[in-house]
Amino acid sequence: MSTADLECVDLTKQFGNFTAVDDVSFTVPAGSFFSILGPSGCGKTTIMRMIAGFLEPTSGDILIRGRSVLDVAPNKRPVNMVFQHLALFPMMNIEGNIGYGLRRRGLAKPEIARKVDEALERIGLPGIGKRKVDELSGGQKQRVAIARCMVMEPEVLLLDEPLGALDLKLREHMKIELKTLQAAFDTTFIYITHDQSEALVMSDQIAVMNEGRFEQVGTGRELYYRPETAFVAGFVGEANRWRGRVTRAEAGELQLATEAGLTFAGTDHGRGLAVGDQAEIFVRPEAIRIAHAEGDVAHLENRMTGRVTSLLFNGAASRAMLRPETGGDEIEVTLPQSGEFADLGRDDTVHIGWEGAQANAFSAGGS
Amino acid sequence: MQAGAKLGFILLISPLVLWLGLLIVIPHVDMFLVSIRERIGVGQYQTSFANYMAFFGEPLYIITFIRTAMMSILATVITLLIGFPVAFYIAKIAKGRLQSALFLLCLVPFWVSELVRTFGWMILLRETGLISKFLQWSGLADQPVEMLYNDVAIMIGLVYTSMLFMVVPLITTMESLDDSVIEAGYDLGGNGASVLREIIIPHAMPGIVSGSIVVFMLSLGNYLTPTMLGGKDSLWFTELIYSQFIVRFNWELGAAFGFMLLFLSSVIVWGTLKLTGQTLKSTMG
Amino acid sequence: MIPSIHQPRPIRIAYRAYVVLFFLYLALPLAVVSVFAFNDSQFPSLPWEGFTWAWFFGSERPMIGVFHERPILRALGNSGFIAVFVSLLSVVVGTTNAFLFNRYDFRLKGLFYVLMLLPLVIPGIVLGISILVFSSTVANAVWDSANVEIEALRPGITLVILGQFSFITTIVTLVIAARLQKFDRTLEEAALNLGADRLTAVRTVTIPYLAPALIGGFVVAFLMSFENFNTTLMLVGSDAPLTIAMFDRLKEGSTPLLNAVSLLLMIGSSLLALVMILFQRKS
């Protein structure tokens, strides 16, 4: 295996007493799409600005292709950045923008013109070189901002929530397009976002970040099905959550009693919860079976009967909110797409159930 | 509603028309008419360009005219060069409280009458003034040094008096430049000089142009600073106008001088706008 | 460059030193003027003869202070009178102008807008003489035809007010128009929707929104009028405002009395500017 394109070692950044990035280490293999996902203020922008060279780490090291870049000024680093609001130069036309970095390298004019044309071709916008920045649509600006970096043939391309300013429809479209562009340019992308669907759709690897630390690094699939911390379980995907106490623990199979008095079977995926521990339990709405007849859910370890309090129609992702007969919080359940529950109405009584293996329990600290 | 809108329009446009008509347009037309009449007897006039001929026939007038223009352009350039780094510091480097404090500090001197500012420079520069005393005390000079009544003193005064009108538009335009645009310039391999040349200056252009126009106008039309700091022989064109009007009571020639000054300022302002591709509306409005 | 672009330490220090020097340059003349207002001497220059309040409160020759110097006090009164008038007039006309350009589309709008900006690029002294020439033409014509002398059209306070108003209005218009531009017109529509008529909507919604700009415009106009020199010089009659009166004195030679007046002016305008800033911050 070749050396990684980007490696961060024990990276820490403090602003006064506040630790924005707390001892973060990660490695990004060449040619991959790596996302950092986290809520705003979690420190992801700080990491990105340290990689680009606009912030100096308090401690730790950043290596690109195996060489430390800490002493390299931002204008000499082999990384380029697509800024949050793109930062296209309004005082230049599109050609001027894409050719800017090449001019800095002192390339000959005809060569710059050739490379700019190639890049415009590549992003599917040939012939717009003479236009002004504000004559382009949001999606076109996006592509120009990427082209402006890609002509520099950087070893790593940083993208700082570049889709944030686009409307929903365009954002969905650009997700696919970004992934295609990444494959076409065959460059390592580091992408930061607070939008989980952007990260899940595009990335080879995702790091979930919270309060300056990486909670978990893995593929989208791993984060979704095997969250390692309560934060990841709650942040990636939807989940019903309960707090409770472990009443029995046998080889990872747990029995839990919630504060509202419900009893659940669950699992801790080897996190070693013991009897008496406080736990947080997460169950995804789509992991819950719903049935008209009680017998249809009889084989599941956790079962409940509930009354429908509201229906949230959203096409393929339609859900029902149920209030359990036994009391406690409302439970969110995804409705199957078979049409079987198309006529479900408010106040209908239904039966639900889920496997113990689908109830993910995390230590909530203390006891 | 239609009639109401029409009435409202008439009520709103009347003050504008009265103001511009009675105080700007007609007075200038009248001044032009006065400048092209020649007194041929008591209370008798004829139309002629004699006053303009008088201007072009007298080298002293022409020299004063050209000198005033050149000095004003020089003052504008110096003000821009001194003010630009300060404006950049306030707009992009200072943050928060420091930024607002520095901005206010820039404004304060200019809420004070130009007369007071000029007076301050007189106290500093004259033979018995502070700088002369300081030079003697420090041994750099062995007798009183007169620093008033020369072109350098005029230049110091003009630059000082105009500084605000350069710095404020520069700060305003540069504040609107997003930091990330400058960072993008560096990220793509630019250095200080190229970012300044290709990004910051083009972005600040409207501010540079409007600041320069105002500073140039203020210098060209200044009377106080050249008279007080430059003395009797400062050869400033406004002094000629003043003396024709108030001292010699030759309004015809004075009006012609006024028109030459207006012509000069219009040509230079128009030329600057054309050269930089700006419009009066974009830089002033 | 900006803080996120790391610069070598010497460059940063040099840059900061330059900015400090700049502010020293700005402060120096004003500081000097202020300090010598307290010099116990006939001249505002070294040597320092000791501290005195006499240039403010003195009532005996040779040190008559500002508060006992009648001509100066009268000139101050003239300046105040002129400034209040100019400010009121220019705020009113500035407001109507701002509404006109913001709300109406009419033929020659562009031309009118450029005309409106023009006073900014006409040298003040030319503005002064053109108004002087025109008012004399009118006054002479009236005298010739009706044998009536219109005193207001001869150099004096009225002409000074008109002359200052002619260019200060442009600046006030720009100040008010800038704020009106930011006004969300749906607020006015909401007022109409709630039963106000058009004029009431403007009076109860738009004007309060404009208030900071109206007050800001007034203060700016007041200060500009107070310190105007060039235009005033050409139009002044026997009732000279303060700047002209001080100029005449300065030509004869200066005493620390002028420093004292200057210091009071600085304090006055700083207070005024401060009030404006506080008011604008509050709203």
C-alpha cells in the first residue's frame, strides 16, 4: 500500500482555554473521499483550516504524502480548498478565476489558456470563460470553484461545506456530481459537513466529530449499523431513545428497565455493560416491525401495543408516531412500503416489535 | 390612488427641482453668462471672450492654474499611499472593539473645523513653532527653522485635511471583501504582492476612485490651507478667484476663473472615471 | 495581511508601528492646539509660561477669555443659527429626495440623480461665487424694475445658509437614501393591510425606521455647516460665522484665545458625534 495522502497526528488546537480540536489522529488513503461530519462548533472547520495552513496547530503534526507541512506557508502547500461560500474572485471573469493559481506558478499564457479550457470541458461548462462570476447559477459557481482548485492538481482537495448555500434540489444533484468529479479527477477529497446525508452518500470514509474529538471513523454503513458511541447512534440516522438501567447481562445480551418502567432486550456489541449500569438505548424507526395482528410480532423479543397519535407522510420515508399502552414516550416507526398500512389512521391501535439485537445500548456513565 | 400618487410625486420632486434649479444649475449658467461679458463702459456690457483671453494671455494665471492642478494630483496620490495601509489595517486586521475605536479615531479630527487643523500645523511648523524648537533643542539645527510658507507645508496640510475622505471609502469597500477571498488567493499559490495586485486593489477600486475624486476636489478648491500654510505667494488658483471677486471686484474675470476651475475639475474627474471604468453613481451614490 | 495568513514578526511589528505613527500624525496638530489654550502667554508657542484658565474665563486685558470676548460669542451664535437652519432644510429636502429616488420611476431619473450628486464635485468656492453672482443678478433686476432692495440676496446670513444648503443636501440625501434602501417595503404593506392609509403608513412605520438616519443626517449637516469655510467665505456679509471670524483674527496674528475657541469646538463636535453614535447604537 502506498503512503497515505494525508495524515494528522495528535492534532490539537486551543483558543485560549477552549480546546477546539482535541488530540485528533487520522489517515486518509490516496484517492479516497473522506468526510468529517459533526454539528456546528465541533471543530471540523478548525481541522480544515489547519490543513490548509490558515491556522497553526497548538500541537501535533500534519503530513501530506509523508512530509510534514507545518512549516509550509498556505500558498506553498500542495492542498487547495473550496471555501464555504466558494470565495470566487468577483473582480475576475471565470477564466481569470480558474487560471489564477496557474498564473501564480508562472505558466506561459497559452498553456494556462489550454488548461483552463480543459478544466471547463471537464466540469461540463465549456465556453463560459469570459463570463462574470455573478452571471453563473449556484451549481455552476460550485463547479467553477472546484475547477479552480483542480487545475492546480493538488494532492488533497479540501471542501468546507460547499453545498450549504444551495437549495435542496440542487444539493441533491450536486452530491452525485461531486462524487463523479472526484472519481474523474482521481484526487483525495476531504469534505466537511454537518449534513449526514451528504457524508453518507459521497464518502468512502466518514469521521464523526463532536466537541473537538473524533467519535468514530468508518464507512457510512458501519456508522449507521454499528455506531460505537451514543453520540454517533443519535447523530447518524434517526433513532428512538430511552434511558434505563441494565438488569441482566449475559454475553452481550442485556435486559434493561427504562425509567418509565418498560423492560427491553438489547445488546451492547461488546461494550461490556454490567448489571446496574445506566444505559442509553437506541432503536431505529426502520428496525421496528408494525402489524395489525398481535401474532405477527410474537416472534420478536420486544413487543408493544400502541395507539397512533400522528402520521407523518413523507413518501418512501413515511412514519407513524405511537403512544404505547404501557405508557412512556412516543415511539417513531417507519411504515412499510407494501401499502399494507396505507389506510392507517389516527387512534388506530397497532402492534409493534423489534429484535433485541436492534436495540443498541451504550453506557450513560454513572450508575 | 392614481391621483394621490401623482400628487405625491409632484410634492416630492418640487424641492429637488427648486434646489437643483435655483442653487446649482441656474447660478452656474448665470456665472457663465457673466464670464463671457466684457465691460465697455459704466453699466454697459458686450458679449465676448475677453476674460478668457485675459486668462490665457497672462502666464502667471496659467502657471498658477497648472501648479494648482499638479499639486492637487500629488496631494491625492500621497493621501492614497499613506491612507491605504491604514484603511486595510482597520478593515481587515483590527477586530471588534479595536476596529471600531480606530475607525472613530480616524473620524475625530475631521469633526473639527479645517481652520483649527490648519492652525495646529501653523503652531507646529512656524519659525517659533514646536518642531523648530525641538530641532534646536536636539541640536539638529542651530537657529530657528522656518517650515511654514513653502510647498511642503501646503502638502502636509492638504494631505492631513483630506485624509478622512480617502480612508473612510477605502475602509468601507475593503470591509466588504470576504476574508475567504483573500485566503483563496493564498491557497491557490498567491503571495502578498499578487494578492494585493489582483484581488485587494481591484476590489477596493470603487473606494480608491471615490476617495481620490473627493480628495482631489477638496485640494483643488481649498483656499484656507494654501493661504495659511503657503503664505501670500502660494500661487493657488482659488486665491486668484477670491481676489478678483472680493478685492478687485472684477466679477467678470473672477467668473471666468471660476469656470476654468470647474472645467479643470470636471475634466479630471471625468477622465478618472473613464480610465477606471467607474461611474459617478457607482463611486459617489 | 489578514490574521489567518501568517506573517514574519518584524513585518507585523513594522506594520503596527506605521499605524501608530499615522494616528500620531492625526493627533499631533489637535493636541498642540489644545495644550496651548492653557499657556499663560500672549502667543500659542513655546516657551511654556505656566498653566492658566484665563483664555477661557479671563475678563481683563490683555487676557480676555472666550466667555468674555463678545465678537467671538456673536460669531458662535451666528454659526449656530446658520447650522440649525441648514440642517433642518437639508434634512427635509434630503428626505423628500430619498423618497423620490426610492419610490418613483420617472423620465430623466438618471439625469436627476447625477445632477443631485454634482454638488459633491463642484469646488466649494465655485458654488459660492455662482450663488453670489446669481443672487446679485436677481437683486439688481428687482432693483432696476421695482426699485426694491432685497437685503436677503446680498452677502449675509441668508446667502450663507443657501450656499451651505446647496451641497450639504446632497450628503444628507445619500445618508437617508442609504437607510431607506434597506427598508423592507412589506412592512409598509402590512400597515396598509392593517387599515392605515398610505401617509399614515409612512408616518408610523417608515419614518420611525428612518429616524437614526434623519438624526445622523442632521448631525452631519450641523457639523459640516459649522466648519464650512470655502463656500461661506464668498457669501459672508457683516455677520460672520465663527470660522470666518477666526480666520480674520488668525491673519492678524494669533493668541491662545484662538486655541481656547478651537478646544471648545473640538469638545463640542466630539460630544455631538458621540451623541449620534450612542443614538445609532441604541436603535
